[in-house]
Amino acid sequence: MASSVVRAVWTFTRDEDEDWVPSREPAEDENLRRAVETLLLGIASAQAAQTYLAAWRADSQRWESGFTLATASAAAERVSPGTVRLIDLYGQFEDCDIAAGEFDAMLQDYAAAARAAES
């Protein structure tokens, strides 16, 4: 029997304070959602999102793992080629892991949402 892999899809909406609120399908635990939300607080514009994504991809290509890219609110550490650890800086969530491919796709989807909101 063949198993199928379901790609997680992240979407982004604005709340009443104009902060980005992420959601994931299929749903994951609330801590991961809160970790992504906290990371994105430091990436508030489309330009910042594109810059962060480009830096993340450049570091991934250069080092594959063992690097960290932080925002003012959280950090993302590439702990292995397949895993990114989201690190809390201010007590907003528990450190947690996300698949590297999902993290990259989430950043790309966020950059697209931010561009669309600014146009």
C-alpha cells in the first residue's frame, strides 16, 4: 500500500492590530503556530519577508545546517538538513521543530501574502 505525504499549507491573515496570524492545514499543535507567528512579528513587510527568505536560502545553500537566522522576536536554527528549530527569545512559545522544506515553503507563502497585502 502506498502512503501519501500531505504538504502542509500555511495561510496568513491580518488581525485587528494588523499583525499577521498564520494558520496551517493540516492543523498542527498551537505551539508551532504561535512559534511561526512570533517569528513573523519581526518580518512585518513584504520587503523584509523577501529579504529574510533570500538570506535563509543563501545560508541553507552555503552551510546546509548549523546556522541561525533571527528576527527581533524569535530565531530559526537549521539543526540538520531536514529540520529547523524555532527558538523562543521572550517566553512566547516552547522551542519546536518544523521540517526544513515546510519552513521554506511557509516563508515563501508569507512573502507572497505580504506582497499581496501591500499592492
